[in-house]
Amino acid sequence: MSEGSVKTAIRTGKVSKIAEKLFYFSIVAALIISAIIMGIARYDTDITGEADMGSFSTRSFNEGWRMDNDSITLPATVDSHVYDEVTIINTLPDDISDGSTLMIRSSMEDVYIYVDGDIRTFYSTDSIRGMPYYIPSAYVVADLDSADSGKTVRITFKFKSAGELNEVVISNGNNAWFKVISDSLPVNLIALFVLAVGIIIVIVTLLLNGSYHVTAPRSLGLLMVNVALWVFGESTLRQIIFRRATLSQYFSYINVELIGIFVCMFYDEVQRRRYHKRYLAAEIILFVQLLLNILLDVTGICELYRTLLISHLWAGAGFIMIIVTLITDGRKHQIRGYRITAIGMICFVAMALVELLGFYINRFHLFGSSICIGLLLLMTATILQTVSDEVRVFHEREEEQLRTTITTIETIASAIDARDEYTGGHSERVGLYAVRLAREMAPEYGLSEEQILRIHYIGLMHDIGKIGVADSVLNKSGRLTNEEFSLMKKHPEIGYEIMQSLGGSIDGLLDGIRYHHERYDGHGYPDGLAGTGIPLIARILALADSFDAMTSNRVYRKRLTDEEVRSELLRCSGTQFDPELTTIFVRLLDRGELKLNTVDGVAADECGRVMKSALLESRLQHDLLADTDISNPSHVRMLCYVMKLMEKKGNEYTVLFTGLTPDEKDGSGETWASAKKTISEHIGSYDVNIEYTGETNIIALYDRNDSQVNDFIAGLKEISGRITTDKL
């Protein structure tokens, strides 16, 4: 891709991102507009021209009631006690028509409705076979006709709890139910939604069992199903939902006591079972309480309604325990792992307490609305937390994969540098020089920090193809012949083929490996690319690669001076190197902002100390060029490789060149062969002892301090006074 194409792509990418954001903003705006229109459609009173849906008119019949000669307006709470019987009296309107009804809601009390002294309908314990004393609340409806106009209506209540008198409504047919349905529809629809989502969550988590950590969502699903069933059981529509509505009290009581158990199970899993013993104890207590309550009801000892207070107290204790655990996790900073869910947990506990207090403080309130809202908040928080966790795990996996790739890259780079005696630490230095250049050019070329980091890793890997180059070519003493150089030029293609399997892991990796020897004038290799047709990463590496070559010693020359390096870079600008990048690179040199990782052309560590492995390589190259008869150069190179690996771990070898003094005619009969045998018996298992020349050995002492090294040398003197040592 050309430089102009790169900049155009950057601009195009920015425009594309802006267009994408505008697109998503438009979608969200459309959704908001849709919600606003729905709200207007639901609550706007201007219905001119809309299809007529008929009349659902009702009239309240709450005025004019008398109780013990006192006037009373409904709804009302009267001063009465359990088992008290209260009667209220009124006169029906004069315009009662056939098919009319009178409706009042019972709040657990027995209700008897009389018209003109005759009983029209009643709802009581005695009216239902097998029903316990405490019957569930229900709407009681009495049929009226035109003959009832102006007649006396009497309603008698036998209280079983607080004295509550609900409002009375007169309507045509069952029109009175329209308002009940309209008022109860939202909470029942929410409960239906909660039930459906809860079932889906349970099914999905069962299917995903073993693939993900799904216990907490599964407990949430069970809690949602449980709460939804409880809401249906307590709904004012239960007479419409269930044919035997009175049975709803049984599963309603059971479900309300199960709520605490499922809440404990869910919170226990969310908090990663840190408080498992507490939650398990609470679950056992609540379940035993439920079984005991059922047993007491079945045996007739105590009905479920009477034991409900104890269950609520236990549930309250459970909520307190939950709050305590949340506070504890907050203090220990463990809440960070589920902070989104924690917000939902707090909201649910708060709304559940509102529901519980409403039961005791305001008996006229609609059951289920508060706890359903709390549950929806908890569900939303849990979904967001789950998505957040999955995204975090995905990124962690990506980062772990990247770390693994990077470790592999660094290991391979070390192996490459260790094998090539000319370029000890070369790949690492190229990576560092390339990063410094990339950071300097980042503002102009739009390079992100992530891209700069990738350039470093690509620099480490750029010479991986040298693995496929023969030792006789790679480590030849002296300049290469044309034939040998043609083989050396194959290493970019070899590296490209080797790394194709990892090419997708790091963007630009393959380009950097294949094209870092391309020249700006098109005379490079392997593909003869020219100008900005050479990938940007390859042009960066070409400069960093050549700079390290110029500032490092080679077997055929010493490193160039700083002035020579600068001149060579400028001379090759526009031919070998990208002129714009060269200008930036030279600017870094002139400002002294490019730190060399060599000392006098020899590889150095991060602290600027010459690496002993590099010194040994230099010694070997010097002796080979001087035609010294090295016994086995490959053994020395292997030692250099081992030393480099240990140096990366912070451990070093101390290298000693050992031999005998020239005078072998002292009458002792000692020979170098016998001396070598004696020496080999005194080195440690981690040390290395190899022959360098016919009269010299290399002893590499592993991880020894100066005192230990001196003691070893002294020990050699004790073996033979003729053994000499030369520390590298």
C-alpha cells in the first residue's frame, strides 16, 4: 500500500467511524421516538376519530352508607377486631336496569350481600368446601335488575384480620371488571414477562451447563419463575386466571416462602460461595419453616396465614444477612468482581422490603409491582454483569493468547540471535530501534500505541527465516560469495512461509518478515517492491536493521563511527531507505534520542554492560580471521547460545581460557592431555569445559561470584603450577 493510500485509508477510516456512529445514533433516536409515540398512544385523551370501543362505564356507590346509624364513605377502615361482625346499609339508586351488578372486594373477610332483606350472594369459609378459615381476598359480585331500584342493600362483614371496607361499584354486566383488569394489567404483564424470561434462562443455562459458569443465572431464572407465580397467585385477576381461585392461596404462600430460598441461592453464587455456610443455613431454615408451616396447616393446628409473620421475619433476617455480606465484600474490595450485579441486588432487596412493608402498612396496595420492578432491575444488572464478564474473559483470553504469542516470538528471536554469531541481540535491538522511530513518526502517520507495540514484536521476528539458512553460510568467517549471498537472501521468504500460521495474530507480521530487505529504489529482495509500495512496517524495519548493522562489529569490519552512520543513512536516503522516514530517523540521531544497545560495536544489555556471550563471539571471529586452528567452532557457538539464554534470565557464565605454560620439559612428564583430564574432574555439573585449540580449553563457570572464580583459579594452580588462566 502506498503512503498516500495509507493516509487516505486513515482519513477514510475516520469518516467511516463517524458515519457508523451517526447510524447507531439514528437507530437509538428512532427507538426513543417510537417509545414516545407509544406513551402518547397510551395516555393521550384526544381520541377524536378513533374507532368506538363501546362503553365500560361504572359508577361508584361509596356515598350514603350507614353503620350503626353513623354515616360512612367507602373505602374505609373501621375500628373492629377479629371475629367482629359489621353491617353497612344503603339504598340502591332508582335507575337500576336489568343486567346490572354490584361488586365489592373482600379482604379475607366473609361477605354477605342482601337486597331488600334477601341474600343475593355471599363469600365465606362456609361457602367453599374444604376451605380453611382464612380465605383469600376476592371480588364478590351480586346480580341486580330493574325491580331492585330504590331497595335497601345491606352488606355484612365477618372480619378475620384488620377491619377494611373496600369501595362498592355498580355497573352494567361485568363492566366493573374492566377497571380491575386495566389497573392490574401492567403488573400481570410484567409478571408474565418475568415468567417467560425466567423459563428461558433456566433452559438456556441447563443447555450450557459445563460450558460456562451458569449456576448464578440459573438460580436467577428459578427466582424469576418463583416470583412470577407468586404475583399471579396474589393478583386481583386470579378469579379470571384460575377457575378455582381459592386454591391460589396455597401456592401463593408456598411461593412467597420459596422466594427467600432462591434469593439466597442466587446471591451465594454471585458472591462465589464466600459465605456459603451462612446462605446454606438460611436456605435450610427457610425450607424447614416452609415444611413446618405446611404440616401445621394440613393437621389443622395453625393455618398458613397465621404462620406468615414468622416466615416474613426469617426473610427479613435473610435480607439483613445479604446487606451485611455486601458491606463486607465492599470493605474487602471483593465487590468489584460483581459490582454491576451488586447494584441490582441492592435494588431488589430494597424493592422486596417495600413489598413486605406494603403488606403490613397499606393493605390496599397492589401486590407484586414493587418486587417485579426490583427483579427486573436485578435481571438487567445480572445480564449486564454477565455480558461484562464474558467481554472481560474474551479480552483476557485475547491478552493471554497475545502473551503466549509474544513469549513464543521472544523465544524464537533469542534462538535466532543465539544461532547467528554475527548478530547477538540483533533482533531485539532492531525491535527497539523500530519502536523509537515509530513513536517519533506516530503523530504524522496516525500510529496508535497498539500499532507501535506490534512493530516491536515484528522487529523481534524479522529474521526468523535465518533458521533455514545453513550454518556454513550463516556463520561464515569473512564475506559471502555470490552463491552464498543468494542463499542468504532467501531468509525473508523462508520466514514468511514459517510464520504464515501466526500471521493473523499480529497485524503486519508477514509484511515485516518478507519485505524488510526491499529497497526504496526497487532493487531489493525478494519481490523488488519500490517506493511506498513497500509496506510501512518493512520500511521502518529496513532502517532499524541497517542502523544496527552499521553500529555493530562485523567479522570483516569494526562498527562505523556516528558520523559515518549519519552520512550513510543520508547517502542511501531515497535509494535504499524511505527518504521521509530517514529524515525522521536522522533527526532522532541528531537530538541524541536514539540509545544504542551496543558498546564499541559489541552487544550490551539494558544497563549498557557488554555481554560476555558477545565478547566470546568476537574472540572466536577474531581468531578465525587470524587463521587460528579452532578445534570445533560449532561447540563454541553452542556455548555462546547457552550463555545468551542464561543472560536473559539474569545468570551469567564466567569464561576462562586455560592452557599449559610452553615449557613442557621440567621433568614432571606432565602433558596438556593429562592436565585436561584432571581439570574436567574438578568442574561443577553446571559448568562447561570444551576444547578451544589443541593447547587451550574454555571453562565456563556458571553463576559464580568473583570470590568463587578466584578460588577455582587457585584450585587449578594447586592441580598444576603450569596451568595458566585468561579470564574473558
